[in-house]
Amino acid sequence: MAPSKPPASDRSADIPVFKSIGLTQAKAAEAAKNPKSADILRDLIASHDLANVGLEEKQAGLVVALASQLAKADGIGEPERAFAVKAILSGKLKSVDQVAAATKYLDDHSVPIEETEFDQECGVGFSITPEELHNSVSKYIQTSGATGWANLGSVISGAKNTPALRWANPLDVKDAVEKVFTTTFGAKELTKSKGKESKKDAPPKVAPSKTQDPDPQSSVNSKTVFEEGFLGALHKPGENPQIHPELREKHLAATNGLVFTRFPPEPNGFLHIGHSKAIFVNFGYAAHNGGKCYLRYDDTNPEKEEARYFESILEVVRWLGFEPWKITYSSDYFDQLYELAVELIKRDKAYVCHCSQDQIKADRGEKTSAPKACIHRSRPIEESLEEFEKMKNGHYRPKEANLRMKQDLTDGNPQMWDLTAYRVLDATHHRTLDKWRIYPTYDFTHCLVDSFENISHSLCTTEFVASRQSYEWLCDALEVYKPRQREFGRLSIEGTINSKRKLLQLVEEKYVTGWDDPRLYTLIALRRRGVPPGAILSFVSTLGVTTAAANIQVARFEQSVRQYLEGSAPRLLMVLRPLKVTIENLPEDYVLMVEKPLHPKAPQLGSSTIPFTRTIYIDEDDFRLEDSKDYFRLAPGKTVGLFQAPHPITCTSYQTDPTSGKVTEVICRLEDSGTAKKPKAFIQWVAEHAPSGSPVHIDETRFFYPLFKSENPLAAVPDFKADINPDSLEVIKGAMVEVGFWPLAKQSLSSALEEGKARTEQALANPVEAARSLNPDTPRVTHKHIAGKECIRFQGLRVAYFALDQDARVGALDENEDVVPTRRQGDFLVLNRIVSLKEDSGKA
């Protein structure tokens, strides 16, 4: 009898069941956490009597891994599940990696299973001799572009993912790579020594811009990325083979032999953190090599495109520090694309198909992985030309007719199974309006527009690896210049969601305030949170560019931001939860103006002047009634120092609220710094001094925590929304900041505006961009792309890093007025926490 299923609210009953197959207490508890996979694991244990077969602990772990994989693949039936369990029990499947491959295979195949094919797909019985391993590793390193020990990690990762070494022991692969590196580059220690000696010959570091973000097109770190590894091994312009030699010569004549790249986003959503890598790679690689990079909007689907997405994309690119050489649209080439579609039909390389979508999927082998020819594939050329003309003239409704490429159905690559080139859409295009009733697909458009724009390096992410073949096929079929596509690993952050559809759900269902909610990882959200663009580029650069996907923990990203801000953000005294302190031995009108540096290690940031008076405020966490040996801040009878103030203070008494008993005021005595014992602790403070506008009162200070509770919200049941953290936002009202905030804010915004205007003037000096900007339907190049309230950033001493939010209303920051160091009527100050001061910090 199968063990009964525990209620969803109490999975602890699963733990004894899971321990019965040989799992430890900890692993059994971990397996019980996910309700869906836990239910499947219970079923597997009961169905196959696994509690009584004497599983080894490792085999029990593989069964848990199988249950986890089955939870993600609902289509696998009971017979296929039984086959997988048998493969584990028999010792065929010996690793989690093999179990994952087996699950993927069984998701596409039903019993009876062809065991020889199954074994091959899952690495069963795989063996490799040391000589074969060495040869495979050597061959991979030769093609990887590795230039030294700095590439070791990426080479090991890449080698493990090659087909020849897919199932090799990872430690054996690592050892083999290190041996080849030693032979090729010398001992690792010697390499380090040489690096130190050559440091004096390194190019000088580039000074940061006025907004304290390094120039991404000339930074030393970026240069290293573009010279080594994946990017360093790319072909030179003109080295991409052509079907006719004259195509190469014509291309080089048009580009003068320069690198030409493009960033081609679809304007159907807001860019996310993953896009920052694509922007960095495409714009950065072109800039590093003295080439050109287009911003090209892939606007071939008017049903999903909106004007706000076009504007946001340009804004993000410019905010990150890059200027497009030209801004173009796939729709610029609709006439040429149509003419080439007609030419493709004339060459008997395309045909009009009237099959339903379900029939097309069936013919393309969606269920069987064996494509068959469409019934319209052999229709005469003249007939397809007539039908395509009818499509163009609006004779057919959407999905009643498609133009499909006549590729190679015998090829093993599904991207060669007669892809759709044109489809009918009943939508008004934002630029061409109602001129067209047919629109080209990505597979038809992308490579041809790359060809039109003489792209030398078509750089994209690895999900397009299979598309490289169809990309090259279409260019050769039409005998046009053929760019070379190369694929790098995409970037994602654990515990976040980048799906446009799922993000839209979060927005529409009010889980977040909008696409720019600082808890999201869209780039407009990160900007609003206050993350500097230079920190994002530094993060991407540090990760490097390889063919391996980078799924990075949030903590690693935030640490990168923290390190960037550590050396660049000015430091201001800040009290998050103010507690009034009255210094009894100072007169009522006492005021001492104290000059303090904005950063002790960055004198170029300047200083601020703040008042010290009889009434100051400290953070309520810096005072308590109970003293102890390990407590060094303020308590009755205890002395503490005040950061950058001339004298320490000693608590002599305090006042409390008669109802709640909460401390409302602390009475202190100012000590003589010449005779007083040096305090063991220093705390932050701000003074009350109306003439100087001190303190600056903050209406809201917003602390953002992870939006999801786990690192994989997509695994949550019933869906990702079940994983939402209900405590992801904390708003604290009434914080205080030193009066040095005002000149800092004014200077930060003025500098950003100045830089933004200079860059915008330079961009508009380009005749092509100047002409384009006259079109009211195109995104506007403006200095506000670069300068916003979020550029006002600082470290609240001992609190966190903060930036001004776009909701803030601050009259004193009007760019046409002098700084007025006081709060104005109607002002509303809102700060966002960018990151905490320490990685392990909890809630403030």
C-alpha cells in the first residue's frame, strides 16, 4: 500500500519515507521541500518498493534527482519512469548528469526504448583512454583562443561541454587541461611572476568620467576581455568565407576592413540584466577594434511592439555608456527583403504553404523528430509567385498562407526543416503603417539585414547555435555577402525572472509597482535602484565572455556593485531611526561648523561642512539601557565617540514615553577630548540647526530584498508566483541625513547633465543621426538618457549605499537655480537602498 500523501502545509511526514531508501536526515529533509518532486519521489518509492531493495546512498540520491527532473517534465508516463528507475538500480545511470539526460530522452521517446540509442545519449558505458582524453583536450584548447593561465576556468568549462568529453570524469578533464596548459604556457607560478614584471608596461588606467562611471569603450578591464578567450579568438574582418570571392572584396571595400557589429533587440519588452552582456559584447568589441556598432531594432512583429520599448532600449544603451554608430530598423529593409523573397522562390528555394499551424509542426517532426515534406513543397514556381503576391495584397488572413524556405529535410538540424520566411499579420506597423500585410520572420530577416549592413561579426547567445546553419544557407542560397555568426553564453541571475510574459504578470497583478520596480532585474529597474552603469559593465567584464552560460548568484552581483561603490560613492552621516540627544553642558545657541571629507581615501571627492550643536540625533540602535562587556555604543554612564566630531559624549540620563516606556530622549555630557579616555566605539549623528538646513529629513527610505524566496522561482508550485517573498520591500520614514547632501546632490546631477548634453551634442553631430532625429516617430536622443535622479548616490555611513528615487520631488535641484541648502515646501525626499555595506547584512 502506498504511503499516504501528507498535507501541503506539513511535509515532515515525508522525511521518514525518504530516509527508508538510504537518504540521510538532511538529504531527506531537503527532498521534502518541493511538494511536486516530493510527491513523485513518494510514488517512485511505493511503486518500485525502493525501501526494500537495499539502495546505496548514492543510488538513493539519483532517485531523488530523477524525481526532481520528472517534476519539470510532466509528459513522461509511468512505463518510462519505470525504465529510468531500472536504469538506476542496474547501475547504468551513475551520475545526476546522466539522470538529467535520461529524463530528457524519455520525454521524447516512449517504451519500448531503443536501449543502444538510450545508452549513447546518456553516456552509459562511456570510456576514454588517457591518450584520447589528452588529444581531445589539446584539440579544444587550440580552437578556444586561450592565451594563458587566466583562461583556465573557461577552458575547463568549455572542454567539459564538448561532445567528445561530455561524459568524461570532470576531474580527469581538469587534470588534462592543466597538463596541456603547463606544456603550452609554462608553469603556473612562472606565469604569475611574468605578469607582475610586465605590469609596468600595461596601458595606464582611464580616469573616470564626471559621473564617476568609467568609460566602457576604453577601460583596461574591458580591453583584456576583448583580447582573450572567446572574443580574442574571433576571426578578422574578411576571413569569413564567401560563396563568391567578389562578395568578400565588396564587403571590405564598404567597411574599410573594420569590425562591424550590431545589437539587434526586439522592441517588445524592456531589456534585462542579460541584455547588458550582449550590449557590452557588441558595442565593446567594435569599439575596442576601432569599428562600428549599429543599434538595430528587429521590428518584424507589429503585434507586440510598442513605442515605449523603442525609447527605453535607446535610453539603456546610452545610459550604459555606448553610442550607436547608426540606429536602424529591420523595417528599413522591408522592400529589399520582399524582393529577395521573390528571388528565393524563383530559385526554387521557397514555396507558399497553406497548411495549418498544427500540420506544419507535425511535418517538421515536432512529435516524431522525423520531418516530412509539406504537400505544397513541390508546387510550381509560378504558382508560389502568384500565391506570394496574393499574400502581399491581403488576399489571405493570418495563418492561411505562409512562405516557407525549401531547405534540407534530410539534415539532422531542425533549423533546416523548411522554416517560415514570411507570414500574414493583420496589424498596423509603427513605421510602415498599413503598407504591408506580410512580415518577414526572424530566421529570414536577421541574416539578410546583417548582410545589407556589412556586419563582420554577428555575435549572439548560444541558443542560436543551431540557427547558424540556416543563417549561412539563406545567404548562400541568394548569393549575397555572408556574415559569420558566433555564439557566447548568456547571462542570468539566480532568484530572478527575465521572461517578458511572467514579468508582465507581476506588473499587471500588482506584485510590483512597474517594469522599473527596483526589485526586478530589468535594466530600467536596476537604474532606478541606483546601480551605476559602470558597476554593471565591470560585473560583466569580470565574468568574461565564453560559450558557457553564466547563472550568477544575486550575492555575487551585489558584491560587484558594492566593490564599485566602495571607491566612488561619497560618504554622508545618516541616521535611519533618529533618537534625540541633548548635550546638557552646551549652551542653546552653540554651533561649531565641522569640515569632513566625503571619502577618506578619495580626496578628489572633496568635503562637506556640517554643524555640531546642543541637539543632535543618533540612531536608536546605538543606544540601549542594558550595558554589557561586549557592547561599546551608548548606554547610561557610557562614553562614545561621534564620527568626525571634536569631542566624545557620555550619557547622564534619559527620558521615556510614559505610555510605551520607549526612550524618547538621551541626555549627555560633552567630554573634553584632551582629558577623556579614547572611546572604544564611534557612532553616526546629525545635528539640529535650522539656519543651515540641518538635518535633511528623508520622507521615505526604501529597502529592497529578494522578490523571490528561492534561487529558482520557476520550480515553485503551482507557479512562480507562489515563491514571491511577501517581505521584499521595507519602507522607513523619518530618516535624517547630514546637510552635506544638498551640495553633493546638486553637483552630482549637474555633472551628469553636463556630460549628457556633451554626449548628445556629439551624437547629433553625426549627419545620419541628425537626419534620423528629425523623424517624430523615432526614439529621441536626449541628455536625459544619461542624467537622472538616480545619479545622486552616497554611502550612508554605517547604514548602506543609497540613491535618490525618481519619485522624489526636490525643488533645490532645479538645474536653472543655485543650490538652496534647505528643504522647500512641496519637497518629497525618497531614497532607495542600492546595496548593503556587507554581503551578509540582514534587514537594516
